[in-house]
Amino acid sequence: MTTAVVAPFRFFSLHVVRTRRLGPSLVRVTFAGQDLEHFFSDGHDQSLSLFLPHPGQSEPRVPHELGDGWWQAWRELPDGVRAVMRSYTLRALRRDPDEIDVDFVLHTPAGPASAWAAGAGAGDRVVLLGPALADNRAIRFRPPGDTDLIVLWGDGSALPAIASILESLPAGQRVRVWLEVHDAGDVQELTTAADAEVTWVVGAGSVDALREARLPAAERPYVWIAGESGCVKALRRHFVRERGFDRRRITFVGYWRQGMNEEQLRAAE
Ligand SMILES: Cc1cc2nc3c(=O)[nH]c(=O)nc-3n(C[C@H](O)[C@H](O)[C@H](O)COP(=O)(O)OP(=O)(O)OC[C@H]3O[C@@H](n4cnc5c(N)ncnc54)[C@H](O)[C@@H]3O)c2cc1C
């Protein structure tokens, strides 16, 4: 008997194939690379760690050839040399040819990742730490099998995850969605077979809109909330304290925090 053990995550060396502006503050970057034949994902809110070069570097510096020792070696590289690491979501995976899409918010003030995405062009190189197993722990959207209502909330950073989740849901599944985007031009056509109602909020105000919303009666609801971490915390509290939802049926993830870059957010959490 032979037993093959596949590590759930691995590094992928990728390059940009093309970019497409989806709206005033959203850009889609399509990546390819030979390694993608080993990339597998069940999608949903599949998160990825993206390593990006600094301006002037031709590729990101990540000592991934060191295996398990890469993290320490990466941390020890000098600032300004060490690749910038940021979290993003798999928006789409296609085969023949192997390609993945990642949708970036172009925010102000721009951080290194949004600045990189704004200027990305064909051939630009990145490194990705991503899934080699389709079902992996970087997929957090996990509604229990008996769920009779799904509630989703997100801002622009969670729009790729929500769009993918909606695409995966079956006909008959009741879903209520609140999405907050910077600009009316960022509103997208979303595809789903589910019985979904989507409320778009342009600018601020989606947290209050959801707090005040009448939700359909449900015995076993499931809530997924991701985006700015102050909003995420406020909404989780609202669902637990004011609506009496079971906290085990709420998935919540702070994707970014006002006034903090991702390193500071990781250190704070
Ligand atoms: C699991 C996960 C999945 C994610 N998926 C996506 C995704 O698919 N697409 C996506 O665009 N983002 C996504 N994000 C959020 C993204 O990682 C952060 O927005 C990240 O901070 C962007 O890096 P940066 O270098 O541009 O900005 P940073 O250097 O990290 O921050 C610089 C400044 O910009 C502010 N800022 C950061 N993000 C935003 C924002 N979205 N809007 C307004 N201001 C911001 C910060 O508060 C800070 O003041 C995800 C985050 C997580 C944890």
C-alpha cells in the first residue's frame, strides 16, 4: 500500500495575465503559473496569502525554498526587502488554461497591496500561499446542514467572498445580503440560483440598515459577516444580543481595520 500525504497549503509562483477595472474602487487581477495545476479549492470565502514585491523589485522576496523555516527567514529579511504579505480571497479558479482571479479594493490612503493592484500589469510576479486541498481551513463559510436562512454582510473587501458564496448556493436556499461599497459604480451583477435578496448600500450606513432590517422568520439561521473589523464586531454583537442568534451559527472575520495596516491588525489580534 502507498499512502500519499498532501500538505493543505503550499506556495505558488504566479504572474499577472491581465487586469480589468470592475468599478471606480475595484480591480480584478488574473494570475497564471505552472504551479496552479496543484491549486485546489472549494471556493466560497477561500482566503489566500499574497506576497507582493516592493516598488523597484522584480519579484517578491519570500524564502519559500526553506520549507518549514520560511516564516522565520522571511521575518528576518530587512524591511523594504521582505515581501509585503496581505490576505485576499479567491474570486474564481478556471482550468484550461489554469487561472485565478483576485479582486482588489483600491482604497485611500492606499496601502502597498492596493497600490500594487492599481499599477499591476501583465508579467508582474507574485507569490501566493494557497490551498493544495479543496476543503481546507482557510474556507470559513460553513453553514450547518439544517440552515433555513443565510444572512451575509460585507463591505467591498468581502464582495469577492460574497459573490463566490452566492454562486455556490443551491436553488431554494433563502439568503439575505447586505453589501456596502464606496461608489455606485462598484455595484455588480451577482449570480446565484438561491432565493437571494441583495441590498446594496453606497457609502456608509449598511450596519444600521441591517440592524433595522426585518429578516424572514427562521428556526436555524446562519450569519456570515466580514469586512472592517469595528463593523464586524458591532454586527456580531447585534445578532447575539439583540436578535438572540446562536453564536455558534455566526462566522465573523475582521478583514481590515480603520487606521491600521495588516501587520498592525495581525499584531493586535
Ligand atoms: C481573510 C481575508 C480576505 C480578504 N479578502 C480581500 C479581497 O478579496 N479583496 C480586498 O480588496 N481585500 C480583502 N481583504 C482585506 C485586505 O487584506 C486589506 O484591505 C488589506 O489591509 C489591504 O492591504 P493594503 O496594503 O492595501 O493596505 P494596508 O497597508 O494594510 O493599510 C493601509 C491603510 O488602508 C486602510 N485600509 C485597508 N484596507 C482597506 C479597505 N478595504 N478599505 C478602506 N481602507 C482600507 C487601513 O486601515 C490603513 O489605514 C481580506 C482580508 C482578509 C483577512
